Amino acid sequence: MPTTLIADTPVDLDAEGFLTDPAQWNEDLARAIAADNGIPELTDRHWLVVRFMRDRYLQTGSAPSIRSLGKESGVPVKELYELFPKGPAKLAARIGGIPKPRGCI
Amino acid sequence: MQTDTPLETIEKVAIVISKGSLEGVYPGLIMANGARMEGIEADLFFTFFGLEAIRRDRYAKIKVATVGNPGMHLPTWIGAIPGFSALATSMMKRQMEKIDIPPIPEFIELVGDSGVHLYACKASVDMFGLTMDDFVPQVEDIISVGEFYERAAGGEIIFT
């Protein structure tokens, strides 16, 4: 597993750029990954989604579906796609330092 | 974040839903939603009995086909017993809810909110004598097959 330096933090990434160890994550890292993925600035709404994804993953061991993200995060589906046009669940997982969501929904 | 060879990606899909049974409608919805989750543009084109999935008076009542469906592993006469299709449908819906797949009306709303563009096929709409008033608000327009191909240009077309 190659170690990459992002925002002065050494991290292990999989082939698609997801952290393999959520414990290596920090907020500066999140900002750097976001900037690298077309989101120059993380707003409070972005953070709400990123934290929800991360907390849910750390609690349950799997990332939420887009359905429960839209229902439970406090950010409706339409806005999720405005915040993360290239795929909310996938991008919020990447920024939140958790593995890529595996679900089909 | 770099790999040696950049991964090939799909940028755009156009998915045709042509059947009006539960198992005929879900695959197209799942593929359209899945496309948006990957940041892929997606159109849904409802044709023939696929129109059931966007008819406001019918889309909550779509059932599993229990007759003529070898995947059910049932003798035809059992599948034809009154109420059997409704029973099989409610069992399947319960299973789907368990794995977080929404019922069709909620799913149509989800794909609409996700930025999927929904269209009804003009030939089918004319054949069934329907108008835009028959459809759920997520349906943007009634378009011809030619217009469908124009919209699909440059992407992948998936027929279900």
C-alpha cells in the first residue's frame, strides 16, 4: 500500500483515492481532498454531510445509502447533488476519509 | 490519487424502461440512480407498459408478474390464483425495504431529485391515449424516439 502525503499528513489510499484507514483522517486532509475533487471550499452544509457519512460509517461499519443520506442527514437529495455534483455519497466518503460506499442505492 | 493507467469512465447513459411489472421497472431505476451516484448523467425513457411507472394513478400499484415468469419457480395455475400476485409483491417489497430499496413512488422522486431526466415515449403515449396530466411531475416531456436518440448522443443506451 503506497503512502501518500496530503496536507502534510501521510495517508494510505486505495486505487480510487479513498483512505484505507479512517483513523488517519483530519479536517485539513478533508479540505485538501475536497479541493482536489472540484470543491474549493467546504461549507457548513458540506461538513454536515461529510460528518454524517463518517459518523455513520464509524458506528455501523458501512456508509449510508443515498436514500438514508437524503432522509437523515438533514440535507435533502437535491441539495446533496448541488453540493457534490460528481456523486454525493462517493465524494463525501472520500472527503470524510472512509472507504467507498458499496451499496447499490 | 494517481493510478498508472487512468480508469475508463462512462459519462452519460440513457435507460429505456419498457415493462410494467415490478421486476421490469426496478432494474432501470436502480441503474439510473446508480449512474447519478457515480456522477454519470442519466436519462430515463419510459415506453410501452413502462409508462405504468410514471402514471400518477398507477405507479403505487405495480406488481410482480407471477404468471409467465420462470424465475418464480411456480406452476402457472398457482401464479394465476386471485391475490397471489399481490401477495408475492408485498413479500418482495418487504425484502427490498430491508436492503434500503425504496418503493416505486419514492424511487421516482429520488431519481428526479438526483438529476435524472424522465421522459415518456410519444408513440406509447398516443397509443394509450394519455397526456402529460396522467404523469407524475418528475416527467419533463413527451418525446419521440428520434428526440430520445438526439438526447442520448455520445452516451450509452441501456434497454430494460
